Amino acid sequence: MSGFVRVAGAGERYDLDGAVFTVKASGADSEGRVAVMEQEAPAGLVVPPHVHDGEDEMFYVLAGRVAGHCGAEELGAGPGDFLFLPRDVEHALRVVGDGPARLLTIVGPAVFDRVVAEQGTPLGRA
């Protein structure tokens, strides 16, 4: 494994359920340790309750607002906020407000990046 730079806007792009993911670092890049994706989610997007078995999910909000829950706790976050959603706990997320949200999505160990690649619609490399 070696270091790399993936410049602004670069990476494999996929549409998954209305959100566009740009893969900045995949599990293949990190020996499965972590994956990082930039996510562009339209206003009103709802990610229904689900669980990541054995994989933590984190979001750094770049723009817009999101809300949801993790277990019994209600969550809300805006630009500059960080959300941590632990593995094996039900969570859901939705984009709130009139505009889209941009999120840096981080998962570890890397599983969700493969879901995005396998179930999403490829949009090509940016």
C-alpha cells in the first residue's frame, strides 16, 4: 500500500438511490480498513432505518443539513458537524431544509463502498 492524492472532484462516481457518491478512497486502497466518499444528497432524500453489521459509519457535513436517529437518540447536523453511527445500531438519515447536503462519508472497516459500487449506477470517473 502506498500514499496517494485524489484531487478535488476526482474519483469513481455512482448514483445510489438519488445520492451521488464520489469514492475518494476505497477499501481496496486501504487494505479494507476504511473507505471515504463524498456524497451529494438532494433535498428531501430519506435513508430509511438500517443497520451496518460490523461497520461504523461517520459523516462530516460539508454543506446543508441532515437529521435522523441512531438507536433511540435523535440527531441533527449542519456544516462543520460530525456524526458517528456505531456498527450494529439501527440508524436513519434525511436531508432537511430546502437545499441539498454534501457529506464526507467515512466507513470502517470498508464495506459500504462496495455496496455503492455494486448497487449504484456508475456515472464514470470524475
